[in-house]
Amino acid sequence: MAQQFTSQFPVFKSFARINSLSKADEPTSFFDCKFYPYTEPGVDPVFAVVGKAETFVCRPLKSDSAGIEVIAWFHDDDPNASLNSCVWSQDLETGDPLLCVAGPQAAVNVFNVRSKKLIKTLIGHGKDINDLAVSPLSPSILASASLDYSVRFWSLDPKHKKQPCILICGGEGHREGLLSLAFHATGRYLLTGGMDNVVNLWVIPELPNKDSGTDKPTLLHYPHFSTSALHTNVVDCLTFYNDLIISRCSNENMIVVWRIDEFDSSIEPPARAPTTHEFRPTRSAWGGGYQRLFQFDAPKTPPFYVRFSLFQAPLKRPILAIGNNESKIYFWDLQTLEEWDEQTAISDEIRERVKNKGNKGKGRRGGPRPGPKHREASVASSTTTGQIPIASSDSRGDTAVYSKTVLKYSVEDPFRKLLSHAEVTVPRVSFAARQVAWSMGGEWMVVVGDQGMVALFAR
């Protein structure tokens, strides 16, 4: 049975500053954190954080103080080390937890956390690595995104030890360096975002294949979908939400939820990817373009390399979270957006105001909102914004009551930023958050960032 939380959103428990263990007076800016995903929800929630030359493996304490303990530490002896990415894997033979870390050194180091040893280094990229992801189909398939414009897929299976690179996505996909990548739950599709403001979707062939482990890795030259029209700056974070896509770029101070027209992961994808012979800002093998569905207001998140995280688990509410550069964390409950009925919500709020204050508010009498997959307005197909009045009333008080709710939950206008459903400020400190991570069951959440900050949340 799924765990029932007493709180919809996590609450702040504690924070810790973890400095470099080799230079105790030097704070470490952390850029990534990930919980170990191969245990059952609620069982020993271990997480890793990386920054500069340091990789720490930690566990939240269940005491009232809810601190953390460091259970493993790996130090990179390279004086130029500046780690920015980590992801967990698992040894196929022993089941030992493996931790993959990377950064500007253009190599991926793989550590066995149980033995605390470096077991392999994956070399092939020509420039910095900025993101890592492991396929949901197998912990032995690792993907890395690099400033050399490519994604490389690596096999961690010992039988491919001689040549672990098994697939390269490059060619005409990106014209500048890559910053982020994310797998679809099926493992068949991969999203990439880069410094060229482009979001690409690649169709991944079955791996490993007959060429895996040889000197001829599979090459993908074209993504099945590509757009430079959605974002105005570098795309440094993205993920799938079922078949929808969530992405953000620096300087926009928002997160966008959108979909590719006609994309359906349950149906076999088109055989051919569109080429770049004819320049178009949006190219799609499914025909058409994309639809912007709604967007979230994330104030003071302009820096490059600020990343959100989406908690998704069966029978639990999907929660999106991002931290800003002033110690504040924003939350949105995506299921609420599906459930919310504007007409009922406004009517209930007005009725409550009439009961409590005796003055009757007047509001817009709109019908139930369309579901996010049935949006008609689209930046790809129309210049109409679909903008609607938020509320109207003869009483300023009544307007204030229900317009706040509309601004949080109404997705009728895809260009209006939805306010956060909850906000938490980490007390007594000021830091820029860089990454958010959820435990498998959603009972723990960690936020890491500048000045060695690790903030722990629970529910």
C-alpha cells in the first residue's frame, strides 16, 4: 500500500554545510544530488551530492533533528576538478551500488560505493560533460550530455569493457553544447537541451545491439523532434511528465509544460526523422509542432544551471519543485491542476465570503477548464494567447480572494505564469539552490547549492 503523507508538500527539517574534507575551510558549491533508486520506497534512502572535487554519499537521520550523516566520500585529485553531475547505477552481477560522476574533465568516473573504489573511467567526449542519466530499461546503460554537441551512450556491462561507448547522438542535433538530458519512462525516447536554446527528442534504438562493444558504435544524426522556438535562452533542465515535457531555461524565471503534437509513446514512432536541409525553428517527424500548455512562475531563478525536480510514483501525487537564488523553494502539485474546477472553486469562495462578510461578490462564470492535453491555443499553431480576465467584482476583497486561486490553478491561458502552490524558505541562511532530489517514496527531499548547502525536507 502506498504511504499516505500527513502533508501534501515537504516541510523543512534541517540544513548542513559540507565543506571539502581536504580543505576544511573551503565551502563546496554543490551542483547535483540524486537518491539511490534501486531500493524499495522508504528503505534506506541514501543520496549523493557532487561539487568541485568532492562526491559525498549521505543518509538522512530519522531523529527529531533530522540531520544527515556522511557514509562515503570520494575526492578527485585533479586540481581542476569541478563536478556538476551524478547518477546512480547498479552492478549487474553483484548488485553493488555504482555512482557515476562527471564534469569539465570530459570523462565519467564510476565508483563502487560498497567497496569505495573507482572501478572505471569512461573517456570519449571532447569537452565538458554537463549531465548524466541512466536508462529506465537497464542500470547498465548510461547517457552523458557534453559541450562537444553530442550525447554518448555507455554500456557498464563488463562484456563491453573493451569499447563501452555503444551509441552517439550527434550530427545535426545541436549546434552548440548540451546542458541537460532526460529519459522517457519507456526508455525509448531521450530529451536533450543545450546552449543553442534547442530542445530535441531522440528515438533510441534497442540497446545493446550487434555493434555494441565494437569500434563502430551506432550513430544517430537527427532527432525526431527539434525546436528552437520554445525558449529564449540556454535550456539547462528538462524532463518528461508522462508524454508531456517540462523544461526551463536561464533568465526566463519560469518552467514551461508543453507537448509535441501527435506524440504518443504507446504507438511506434515514425520511421524517419526530419532533416535540416530546410531550416525551420520546429521540425517534427509526427507532423505539426508543439503546444504550450501552461507555465509556472519561478521568481529569482535566472542563473544558469538551476534545476527543478519532479516527483512521480504510482498512486502518489506528482510534485514539482525548484529552488531560487534566495533560499526559497517553490512547489506545484500537478494532480491538482487536473482536478481543479474553476467554476466550483470560485463559487465556493464567493459563497464563503458572503457567509463571512455579508457582501456578495461577482465573479466570472466560466465552465470547467479543458484538460492539459486538449489545449487549443499553441505557440506552434496560433498567435492567439487565449488570455482571459482573471476575475471581476464590485468588491475588491472578493476579487482578491478568488483571483489568487485562479492564478495558482487555472491553466486556461498558456502564457500566464501559475503561482506556486506552496513556498518554503530555508531559515537563517542565504544561498542559491542548484538542484532538488526526491527519495523513491517521496518521503524525503534534498536541496543542494552554493556554499556547501544541503537542505533536508520531509513529509
